[in-house]
Amino acid sequence: MKQILATLVLMMGISLPAMANFRICNHAAARISTAIAYNNGKAWVSSGWWNIKPSACEEILRGPLTSEFYYIYAMDEHGGEWKGKTMMCTLARSFKITGGENCYTRGYERTGFIAIDTGKEAKNWTVDLTDPNAPSQPATPVNPALPKLVVPAPTPKK
């Protein structure tokens, strides 16, 4: 049925609205867990965890991007981390936290997130998390027209 609909749409010259999302792709050899933080226009929000198998992608946020900056943190099952200097609130279990201040006094942990500048016009974005042992070519199809950022191998956890 989907093929018939797609064929009809193409034949009639109708264009469907583009899907817009913030995706994270795992091009590392191990499963990763990731969290995201962003400003929703009213407050900072951090949420996690999405578990992503090797060679897979996960839509972390669905719909058009509404901010220029998003922040991610990821760790692999061997203790490696993709981390940055922007501190956000997290928990060891699933979470969605409003507000990025006073993490410890509110019962949360503080974690360093990587800043991702998607630009002012981007409506979707893909982040590729890589590993030094990963194949040089992504394991999942990538549309070169979609903006993305490749983040290198994780920092070993100390």
C-alpha cells in the first residue's frame, strides 16, 4: 500500500512535507547510551537514555528543530564517553529534567555535554558517533543533503 501511495504521489507531482528530526547514529563497535539537552524556549530540558546498537540510528527528537544549539552526551558499554564542557543535569536511569541549575541540590548528577551548533536554519540534524576501529564508510545510508556532525571516538572514562 505504501508503494502504491508513493507511486501516486510521484506521478501526480505532489510533494510530501519533509520529516525533520534530531538523530544520533552509532558508528562505533559497541552499544551506546545517549542523552540530549536543549532549550525549549522556556527552560533547559535534559533527557535520556536512548540505547543505540552499533550501525544503527535513533531519532532523539521528532519534528523540526526549534533551537540553534543542542547538547549531547554519550557513553559506550565499555566506559568510553563522548563528553563536553557544558554541564547539564542527568540521572543514571531514564530521565527528563527541566532546568539545568543546582543539579546536586535537586538530587541529580552533573554531566558534561558536547555543544552541537545546528545553525539558525536547520530543521533536522544527524550526529554520527564514531570509533577509531569503525569502518571508514558509515554502516547506515546517509543522505548527503542532510546536515550532520561526525563526533570522533570516545574519551576513555577515568
